[in-house]
Amino acid sequence: MKTCRLIPRIFGLFGGILAVIFMCTVAFAAPPGSQPPSTHPPQEISFPDIKAMELEVDHSSPKPGDIVFFRGTYMVTGCVKKPFFGKITLDGNNLIEQEMKNYNPDCLSSSNMFDGLFGVSWKATSGTHTVVFTADSKNDIGEGLQNELNNTQTITITVPFPQIEKIKDMKTKQPIPIPVPGVK
């Protein structure tokens, strides 16, 4: 028995018109009972996984000017033969983006699983900041749809604004009002 299933394939965009080609997949089926049942289970496609495990900050209450270290921990499962990159951003700006260490590029380890660290320091500035650690930041490794969803870790860090001392009168020790332009 012959069946034809039309499968749309996007061919390209020409002068603002999207061209779609339909391809026909033909399958021939043997008559029922003429083939022995398969003894092999269907093969599943296995993708490697690069997972951002954790993003930590070494300073729980930084003040402006303090040096803060951000550390991202990642785990690789499966065979990853190509180099891959990671990055740490602060408020959407790259603090670092570089190649991450691949501890098993030849896929010789029996477990094909390893952990790694990735980090950067930052001089703290006042305000609330969003820090994001992304493993495989350039999407160099095809991980399959589900595995691409675990590549980031995010934290928020708040650095307080410095306290302004009130100016006091030397004789009376009372606060002196500070005029604010535009306010009466």
C-alpha cells in the first residue's frame, strides 16, 4: 500500500511573497502479518544538556565600592564535543562572556557528566541590580527544546545608597536646612 503525506517546507521569501514547497513522503507498508514484529525498541534521540545550576554572590550586603564576586555553576550531561560559551550580565550589560571549560571534549568519560564554575568580579554601585548567568550563551550546542530552557539562573542584588549626614551648626549643633533648587 502506498500513501503520500504532504509536508510543507518553507523555501524562502521572494519580493515579499513567502514560497512554500510541499514535499511528498511515500511510505510502503507490507501486508499485515508478512513481517515479523520488531525486536528492537524505537531509538530515541538523545541531546546533550548544559544546565546553569546556580548563581551565587560572595557578598551578602555589599556597599557602594565593594568588590563583589558572582559565581555561576554549570553541569554538562552527555557528549559535548564543541566549545561553548557562558556569560554573566548585570542589568543587561555583559560583565563577562567567554569560552566555558569542557572537561570531557572527547566524550571518553563513562558518565559524560561534569560540573564547572564560571565567575567574575564587579565593583558595587548603588541600586537594585539583576544578575543573569547563562550557560551556552551563544547556543553553540544543540540541546533540544526542553534542555534549552535550563540555561539561565537569575538573582537580584540591592546595594544601598550611601547615607547623607545632616550638616549641623557648629555652635548650636542643630541641623541646617539645605535649600533644594525649585522647592520653596
